[in-house]
Amino acid sequence: MLGRCYVPQLRLSMIISSSEFVKSAVKPSHYPEEVLPEVAFVGRSNVGKSSLINTLLNRKRLVKTSSTPGRTQLINFFNINKTFSFVDLPGYGYAKVPKSVVKSWGEMIETYLSTRKTLKGVVMLMDIRRDPGKDEQDLVNWFRHHAIPTIFVLTKADKFSNQKKKVHHETCAEALGLSPAEMICFSAKTRLGRDRLLDEIKPWVSEQTNEF
Ligand SMILES: Nc1nc2c(ncn2[C@@H]2O[C@H](COP(=O)(O)OP(=O)(O)O)[C@@H](O)[C@H]2O)c(=O)[nH]1
Ligand SMILES: [Mg+2]
């Protein structure tokens, strides 16, 4: 068509221009106001959650990583690009903590997930080396029951050769009744899966802005 300029539609990855810690909370009265769209990250302690969030944000230590599992007992809120939030939920399933603490962690996570109006979806992390168990199945069922959109990620994929990675990817998916295509293999070390994960998060956080 004459006089009309054709601009190809390029699919751009989400650009992270800023990221900052906002606050920690244990209960709803401590949460930040429900204003920005929010993405929560959940997984067993030591699964690589802090490392994954830092990798997404191109930060080395915004979220503290720990060699002592089970230390993070708070819900941590981060502001990204001044337009959405990432929420680091406390890791569950650390064997050495007392039952009462396990219970309070469970309640803390469940209260957040079931009450937060600005929650757009959850990224659920599982270690690729570990077969998903009852805790994981319960969480998946719970997300389905509450109709919470979920992205599934298999962490520490660099620990395996490609062949082994493929086998474990399929085993993990099957154990949860998912197809392998629904699970992203991720590595904080090699950054495998980073762009795909950001692409999948993007529609959750960009609907109120057209910046991305
Ligand atoms: N090889 C490898 N190690 C990782 C990866 N992600 C995390 N780790 C290690 O796993 C341990 C726990 O990581 P962290 O991010 O603190 O896990 P969190 O407890 O789930 O927040 C640390 O020693 C990390 O260095 C990864 O992608 N590859
Ligand atoms: Mg952590």
C-alpha cells in the first residue's frame, strides 16, 4: 500500500530497568498496598529461588542466597521497573525445623496466596534432580483449585548432562500430570530458561502498562 509504512512486529524480551527491595512481611497488615500486579515465587527451601529471582533481575545479591536452607521465614516484596512486584515466599519442606514452624510457614504462604487481590500468578520451582512428591502435588492441586495461573520451573538444570536433563524433565512432568512443554528448565549458573520465563511472566504484569 502506497504511503503506508510497514513496521515489522518484533517480539521483544522484557527489559528489567530497575529492581528494589520494598519490605518483608509475615501477615497481611504488613503487606504493601494492593496496587501493582504481583508475581509470587514458591518452592522447597534451597531449590534455588533466590538465585532464580536474582538471575531474572540481573542482580547478584538483591535477594539473599543461602547455603543454610530454611532461613527465609518472611514474605519479601520487590518492586520491578516501578510497575510490578515480585514476591519471594518462604521456602517450605525443610526437614530440620519443628512442626509448629512448618505449620506457621504453611499458613503464611496460604494466607498470602488466597487473599492477595493483585496476585497475577505463581512461579513454582522444583529441583530437577528431585522427583516431585506429595508437597508438590498438593501445591499444584491447590493452585488449580483456586484457579491461580502457574508457571512450572525445574531449577539447577546445569547439574545434568543434556540426556539426563531430558529424562528428569519428562519424569518430573509426568509425576505432576503435566506435559514437559509446560515446564521450563532453568539454571542460574548458565541462565538457561531466563528469557522464556520472563516471556511467560510478561503478560501477567504488562496488562496495565504498554511499556514492554
Ligand atoms: N549449580 C547450581 N546451583 C544453584 C542454582 N541455583 C541455586 N544454586 C545453589 O543452591 C543453593 C541454594 O540457592 P538459593 O538461591 O539460596 O535457594 P533458595 O533457598 O531456594 O532461595 C545455593 O548454594 C546456590 O548457589 C543453579 O541454577 N545451579
Ligand atoms: Mg531464598
